[in-house]
Amino acid sequence: MSTSTLRLATRGSALALRQAATVREALEGRRRTVELVEVETRGDQLRDELIHRLGKTGAFVRALDEQVLAGDVDAAVHSMKDVPTEFPEDLVVAGVPRRASARDVLVTPDGRPLADLPEGAVVGTSSLRRGAQLRAERPDLTVDPLRGNVDTRLEKLLAPGLQREHERRLEAAESDESDEGKEGGESFERTPEQWFDDLDELRRRALEREVETECDAIVLAEAGLDRAGLADAVEYRRLAPEQFVPAPGQGALAVTARDGETADLLRDRLDHPPTRVCATVERTVLSELGGGCVAPIGVHARLQGAHVAGRRRAPRAQTRGGRGMSDDAPPATDGGGNADADSGDGDAGRAAALGTDVAAPAPGTVYLVGSGPGDPDLLTVKARRLLAEADVVLHDKLPGPEIIGLIDEERREDVGKRAGGDRTKQAYTNDRLVELAREGKSVVRLKGGDPFVFGRGGEEAEHLAGEGVDFEVVPGITSAVAGPAVAGIPVTHRDHASSVTFVTGHEDPTKDESAVDWGALAATGGTLVVLMGVGKLPQYARALREAGMDPGTPLALVERATWPDQRVALGTLGDAVGVRDRAGIEPPAITVIGEVAATRERVREFLVNERAPEAEEP
């Protein structure tokens, strides 16, 4: 570096030159002049190429930094968001000036907000991040790729409307000349020439621009709009950073140099410690997530006293764990984090550690979801949504093949258990739920019926709580009620049963003795509904008869309730085993004991149930 002249490399765009000029003003003094050296980058050369196709990083940066490393210039001025997270060993970010606004803005010809854009409106942006965030807020929008400098993009937005207005004025003027004295037709107080003279330079250039796709709006960085001196020339609305999380480093500048005397000078004269801390957090998050400067990831850090709060938002492929968003679906949650940060001296090491912490996947949520009796149409709206959004679904066999078939094969794990068959130990399922949640994943534990009705959901909930994992219970239609219902059997009836008791026929095999008092149940006079009781039917049928229940009490066995191959067998308590064996009833099946079981015969002729073919016992 010369003792009197400091050479700063910059891109040659109007915005880049304005940014470099602010750095020059901060550095110049009585004994030092600053010279701006324009350098063309690969991003400048390929004007028609979408930004994310120019390579992972450095399309607007590398050529400038090569000049610094070669010694042709002393430093280079960049937009921080363009600077790669992977940095040449001999180069440092020597100066980080005070940050401008980090927000994105929506620019429209008439200043209308995003919510007021017409359905199917076209919004221009070449940013994958902005496109994903726009679709998350308004899935109906069409996002059209749009490149160019700030003024070029504004001209493309304004051109169609201005050109139509110009054409209208020309036609009106021609009509006035040919139809002088006639009433009707459109007229204007000012001639087309006077109207043109009133336009600012931006709109005059827009009139001459050819546009392939007409946009209703475009999205820009507010800092770029302001630095280009165009913020007062157009109508725009600021976009909420909670939904439109800015790119890492957006609004900040980075001045790079070789480590040494020049870097020390730049840091002393330019550095704004709070901006450096926040930018370091954001860039560390980006690096930890494996993204380059064109990655569709939003990260925004801000100082709150002696703390830094971080927010990130990215497509699901970037974050997994349900913490991000896809580019055609509403987002789930945004990751955030707090840690001490030194706002006085810009402790980059502590800021980087915070960035790593924010980037780390937060524990996911486990959803204990009831699938209902098996008919996909009986899934709750919430259950269906969670099945579509979950990273992993751990399921029983009880939900049935149609519901299980709704889940992509690569996202599902079978942890089902069948009486007398191979068993997945409950301890494994419990631990697997915790493991997946700690990986930051959104996990659905899908169960037949309702998760808290003989579904061991209570045990899983207690295990998750003990491990500090967030969970949510999503009730389902219990098979204990739905199974009999689709067979035309109400579990209560004013004339026959004022109470109903649900009983499991498959208790914990490690128990010393059954916890079910069959004698007491025989005396209730109400309906008994036994779930998972096909195998133990001989034992509890005998127990009920021995306790005094009339052997002639009606009994129904409903196999695979609501499934396409549902079957129903009717009989009496005294012949329960014979009914089962003659009809070949197998699990999963529900046993209904009580006067209500006879209702089926009285209503069956008019029972419309396309999912229950004739399958009575022969």
C-alpha cells in the first residue's frame, strides 16, 4: 500500500460504485487519498444467467479478491451477502461498516402490499430464497426469474404500464387532431411530449425497455434500493423479516484485504462491532448449513442489549426437522437462538460460536397421532396434514394399508406389534422417537384408532416428557366406537344400554394376574367392547358366563372395521368361540357383547356401507 494512496477494487455497477464511495469517504483524509478501481466479475459478464446457476459462491467477488491477492489493489469492497463463507487463507474481512437496512421490500407500480396483489400475480426475483418465501406466503403467485442491476429491474417493472400510458396519450392526441370539435374519446390536459418531460430519468429509460414478462411486483433489498438513490423514486412496502428472513449479511458491506497493516487500518477506520458480530453469526449459520452465498437460506441476527438473537428460515431440504419450509408450502417453525455476544469489541469467536448454535437443529416435535379405524376418509384434517409434512412416520399395522400407503416409503418405519407375531419392543419405539426428535426431525407416531385408547400413547408421552422432548397428541376416531358403528351397532341405545365399557383383550403379559374384573363387568347390564380380544375370546367369554352373564346375550365380531375387506359375524355369548371359528375371524377385530349387538340385524337392510361387503359367517 502506498503511504498516500489506497486502491479499492469495486464492481462497476452504479450500486457497487455508490457503496465503494461510502467506504472511500470514511477512509480519505489529509494524508491519504483513495482510488476506486473498477473490476468486471463473472457475475457481471453473464448478465442473462440466473444467479444460482453461476456457481455455488463468489460470482461477484472472486475477481476483486484476486486483484487484492495479486497486489494490484490494496482492498476490495463487496456486498457482504455475496462474500463466500469459504475464504482464501491470506485474505481477511478487514472492515465491516455500519449496516444499512437488512429487510427486503416489495416494489409495485402503485405501492400495494403483498396481500393485495391479484391472484396469480407475477413477482420478479432471481433469488431462490425470496421465491420460496413468496410462495410460502402466497402459493398462488407466479415467481418469475429477474436479473439485472437495481435500476434495470425497476425499469422492467415500470415499463409495461408506462408504455401503455404513453400509447394511450399518443392515440388521444392523434384523435384530437383528426376529430377536432367532436365530443367523446379520451383526452388529456398535457401533450405526450409534456408528459414525457415530467418523467424522471428512471421512467424515461423504462419507456424504451423491452420486457419479455410483465411483472406485477418485484422484490429487492431495501439497502440496495436506498444506496442506488432510488428509494424515493418508486412505491414499495417493507416485508416483515419474520416471514421474509433476509439473506446472511444482507445490508452490510465487507472490505477484504491481506492480513497485516492495511487490514488493521481498515478495521480501525471502518469497523462497526455490532454489525460485525451479527454478520459473523449469520455467515456461520450459513456455513454450518452447508450453503453458499446463493443458497436459499435466510438468516438474520440482531443485538438485544448484550445478547444476539438469531432467526433462520430455509427450504426443508436445507434444514429438515420440520423447522424450515418448502418452496411450495407454508413454512413450519423458524429456528432461533440467544447467547452472550460482546457488542463492544466485536468478539468474532463468540459470534461464530453463537452462529454454530443457531444452525444446529433444534429438537423436533413428536406427534402422537390417531389414524382412526382405517378408512382414509375418517382421518382428521390435522392427522392428514401431519402425515404429509412429517420427516419420519413410525406406524403400527393397525392404521391399515390405505392410510399407510399415503406415506412415502422412505419416510415410514414399521414398529407395529401383532398378538402372537413378531414384536417390536416398546422400549425400542420409545427410544427411537427420542432419537429422531433430537436430530431435529418432525416425527409422527401413527397409531390405529385413538393413541390414548389402548394404544400405549400414554407410555410414550411419559417417556418423551421424561427425556425433555416436546410432543403433541392428535386424537383419532377410536375403533371401539367406529368399528361397531359402521357395522350398524351402536355402543349405547336408550332401550338397551345406558353404559359402555371398553376393555383390552391383550393385557401386559408380564402381569401376575389380569386387572380386568370380568365378574363386575358381567353385572353392569351395559355394552362391553373388547379390543384386541380375538385370541383371548375363549377365556373372557367363559369368565363372563361363569360370572352370571346370560349365554344368550347377543355378540358381534367386527374384523378390519372400515377397511375394504371388513367382515362381521353375529352370534351369542354362549357360542362365541364357534362364531369366531366358523367365520374365520382374525385380528384386528372388535368384540361387542350386549343387547346392542342385535341391532345390526334390524338395520342391516338399509345400512349403506360400500366399504363392508357381504361377509357374514356362513
